[in-house]
Amino acid sequence: MRRLNRKKTLNLMKELDAFPKVPESYVETSASGGTVSLIAFTTIIFLTIMEFTVYWDTWMKYEYEVDKDFTSKLRINIDITVAMRCQYVGADVLDLAETMVASADGLIYEPVIFDLSPQQKEWQRMLQLIQSRLQEEHSLQDVIFKSAFKSTSTALPPREDNSLQSPDACRIHGHLYVNKVAGNFHITVGKAIPHPRGHAHLAALVSHDSYNFSHRIDHLSFGELIPGIINPLDGTEKIASDHNQMFQYFITVVPTKLHTYKISAETHQFSVTERERVINHAAGSHGVSGIFMKYDISSLMVTVTEEHMPFWQFLVRLCGIIGGIFSTTGILHGFGRFVAEVILCRFRLGSYRSTSVPLPDGHTSNHLPLITDNSMH
């Protein structure tokens, strides 16, 4: 009884078989079919390898929303070298709310040599090369996001030579916390002093001939400091052609939440435009000599998320590749055989056409001549 039930079950399963097997004696193979099969298998292997590459890769997804955080402080990370002695320059921030943040709150003034050592010049050259490539190929920014905290530090390396030259410049580095409103970070002559109607700098005691606002921006960023991230002004160097020269940077800061498989951080991206001019009151070019960075906070926030292809989607794409190639090559092979058979059939019909045979009465016969014994010889 059990055998009978098992046999019925097997018969039922055979009837449900959607892949019937054809006996090998009924299968006809050909050289053309083997060639097409070889091409199909090679294409499948190549596309499968490419699909594996796509599956293991990741991409960055950008989402935009309104930034509703107005109460928190904005951190400004600064590392700028000015070609003037530290006692002659002062740095501070003044925002639209008339709130002044002095450099004493987080910046360090360090006497240094303005000219870089050979190793530092190579670092600056490589950083400027990366900046030029980032301006041409924006997709490289995604690579930098994914390699954050994994790549080497982008900070200026220390001098490798023991130069006996006396310091002729001032390195201003550190960080400041400011309100999340538009503001102006500037470095100009003299130390900043509080003033009831704003703020001022003690520039009267500094000789005009000592003005030199040639500078190098080794690092400038907003928000959390993330090693490996390259910002638009990193590696910038400007040489002043006149004592009374103003350098202006107009910066638009965009709050950014970065979520990758390596890190999750809140930082800020920014875009910048530059302008420089010589102060000449007689010619109508008014202003104050110095370095001015006017920043504005965007009302939009960007969320950058690293995404990966789901495994089920990879399987669907892989099945589509294999099935599609088999179906397409089968159709092309069948069409090719049909065309070849039509051409060969016409060729054979042409070779077997009847020939005209003359008859004794002057008529012609279009029938093929009978094969006689003499013709056999």
C-alpha cells in the first residue's frame, strides 16, 4: 500500500515537472550551436563578474531637508598662516547679532617660518592637485566621504629641516564656537578690542610698511573635525602684491549629516568664492587691509548616507543576466539558421534548374535529358 502511494506521489510530481527532459537521441548538435553557446557562456561569465563588482561597491545617497536646529553652536576649525609677526595681527569673529568671539577663546598664535620645507611643499602640491581634480570630477567627493577616518591625516606635516631662520610669520590655529547665524571671521592688523558700538583693532601702533597679508590656508572647516575630509580652501596660498591688500572669501555653509559604514558624524560642507583687491582710498577702493571670511548658514540640511545593493536585488539581476543571454542567443541562433537555410535552399534550386535541349524539328525542350547508358559512360 505504501509503495502504491509512493508511486502515485512520484507520478504526480512528474506531471508537475516544468522542465521536461528530452532524450539525448532526440537532440541534434551543431558547430554553429557550439560557437553560439561558447559566446553565450563567455558573456555570462563577464557580466557576472561585473555584477559582483557592482554588488560589492557602495554609493552615496543625498537627501535634503530644512535645518531646524538654530540653538546649537557652530564650530569653526582654523589653521591659517599669515606672513606677519604674531604681535601685529589679530583674529576674531563678528556675527550679525553683533556678538564678537575673540581669538583668545580657542585660537593659538604660533610664530613660524612662512616658507615651507621641501616635504611641506610636496604636501601642498599634492593637496592642490586633489583640489583641482575635485573641481573637475565631483564624484570623487563620494570617495572621500567613504574613506573618512580611514585615510591618512590631511594636516600639514611638521618641518623636517632644522632651519635657523627666525620666524617671520604667524600660524593661527585652533577652533571657535559661534552662533548659527551669518558672520565674519577676519584677520587684520592689531589685536581686537571690545567696543560699545562694535569692535576695533589696535592698528595705530603697527608700521604701515610691515603690512603683508600673504597667507596660506592649511585647513578651514565647519562642524565636527573629521580626518580625511578635504575642504575647498585647504592648501590655498595667496601672495599679496601690495601692503594695502584685502582678501575676501564668501562662504556658504551647508549642515551635513554623514552616515557611512565607517562613521556617523555631523559636519558641514561649504562652497566659496574669492575676491582680492588693493585698498586705495584715492581711487575709491575703500576698506581695511586683511583677510575676511564672510560665511552664511544655509537653511537646508543634507543627509549623506552610504548604501549597498540588497542581496535579493543582486540575485534578481543575476538571474536576469543569465536568462536573458540564453534567450537572446537562442533567438539569434534560430534566426541565423533560418536565414542560412533560406539562402542554401535558393542556391540548390538554382543548381537544379532545367536546361534547354534542342530538338530535330527546331523546337526546344526545357525538360532535363534522360540519362542513357552512353551518357553513363
